Amino acid sequence: MSEAGEADVAWVALGSNVGDRAAHLAFARERIAGLPGTRLLAASAVEETAPIGPVSQGPYLNQMLRIETTLPPAALLHELQAIERLAGRVRDVRWGPRTLDLDIVLYARQTADDRGLRVPHPEIHNRDFWQRELHELDAPLPPRP
């Protein structure tokens, strides 16, 4: 966190390819907007994309949110994973199908480089749909590593 309790802007990616995908995204938007010290500033259009990775599965619905939050990256990740679990997410197959996938893609002023959490997200430049969604929400793309 920049300063204790100081709000920052973050971009969070939403994805779903199991069950009622649109309902899962709506659930995530509502829950994220209700997190402590957090408010939803904007949401990109929802788009359907092909799955990434070696596991055969159906297409995803994806969306990006711009939020203002006082939560630092690790605390936001903890909250996002709790939302995933509430939506029935089970982490048993890497790159597998999921009811809900929530990723911290970027913070305006903060970074993280811990086991299990890197911000900016290391795949930001490899996912065209994230780049489109970030552009739609006026996010400053970090330079390529």
C-alpha cells in the first residue's frame, strides 16, 4: 500500500467458462464492489475468448474492472480467491475450466513480486483480450519486460 489506508486504482480481470458464465461475472462484479474500502469505477465490455492452455474446454466470457481500493495487492488477492470459492471455483486442474477466475492485472501505484502474486500480472502482454479491455478502461500498460 502506498500509505496506510490510502486508496489506489487497480484493474481486475474476470473470466468464466463453466455454468452460467454471465451470472458468474455479475456475481463477481457485485462482490468486488462490496469489498471493504473498495468501489467499482468502471467495467469493460464482456467478450468471449478461446481458452488458454493445454486443457480442452469451452470458451470464456471475460471482462476487466477498474476499481478504487484501500486493499494492498495481497489482501485484494485473498478477497478475490474467497469470491472465487463462493462461486464454486475448485483449483484441481492447472489451466482447467472454472466457474470464476479473478486476476489482479495491474495497480496504478503498487507492485507485488511474491510467490503466487505478481503485479503487474506477468501475462499482461500475452493476452490480447486483456490489452483491449485495459485500453477500454484507460489503463496505463506497463512496459514490456
